[in-house]
Amino acid sequence: MKKIYFFSILLLTVVTFHSCKKNEKKAPVETEKSYVVETKTTSINWTAYKTTSKVPVKGVFTKLTIDNPKKASTALEALNDLKFSIPVNSLYTKDTIRDRKLKEFFFGSMENTSNITGTIHMNNETSGTVDLTLNGISQVLPITYVISDQMVTIEAIMDLDNWKAQAALEALNAVCKDLHTGDDGISKTWSEVKIDIATYLKYE
């Protein structure tokens, strides 16, 4: 009788243990999400200036290549040390005649400038630099930026004189002389260019 009772208890224990194992739920495996810069959600806008009264001329570059795309745990890390290339033939100002002049006489007067290339360095939470190559010359361009979740906006003021682009500016001003002449009768093309970049980072 004792043996029967013992085996009954043993059997009940085994069945209960097996039942608990079957009902045991596996904890979900958590995967760490990452930020990635996407070219298709990045816009590159620029503002140049003409006449002595500094009339703005706005345009964009419609193409961008990222040479070393990477996943990072923060938006700042995703942008830091990012290398990019912008083909100058992707320039667009909503004016085909102006586009042709900029490509042919401005960029066409430069050395080795089928692409504008650079590397971004994020120095702190609000500012950084870009090692920017244009006209065969590499210079440091200071930038400021704002990061809001997945949205990043970057601003910079570029002085083309730092890239020795005076000849290119003169060539452009020569073919745009009348259009770049203000009420004072002076034709002027400014070396200052404002850059505005917005990118919506992929987060997955």
C-alpha cells in the first residue's frame, strides 16, 4: 500500500512539473534599436546672394551619397564621422537657365568639383565641423545643429573665398552681370552661402 501511495505521489509530481514547463512562457528577446542616416529623408538647401542689397537666390542639391552608412545608439553618433558626397549636377533652383550657368560657369570653373565631399564631426550637443572639399581644396566649415528625436537640422555659413573660388564667382558674375546688378548700377555676386540641411533619421 505504501509503495502504491509513493508511486502515486511521484507520478503526480512528474505530471505537474511537465505541465508547468509546457505553460512556461519564454521572455521576449529585446533588440536594441539604432539610428541611421537616410539619403531619401535628407534635404540640402542653400542660399546664395546677388546685388549689393544682398538679394537671396535659393536652391537645393537633389542627390546625396553616404560613403560609410552606420547604425548607432544615438542620433549624434549616427552623424559623427559620417562621410558624404554631393554631385554638383544635382543642383536645382527651379530655373533651368540659372541651373545651367551655375553648373557651367561656377562649378565648371573649379578644379576637381564634380562632387562636393566632406566628413561631419559632431563636437558637442549643438555644434561641430565639416571637413569640406571643394575646388580641390579641403577646409573646415563650422556648423550648428539641433537634434529633436529623429529630426536633425544643420546650419552653416560658407565663405567661398576660403575655397579660393574667386575666379568661379567672377565667371558667374560675368554671365549674370545684368541679373546681378541692383538699383545702384553695381553688379555683385557674394562669396557668402548659407547652408540648411534637414534629415529625418531612420530608427529601428
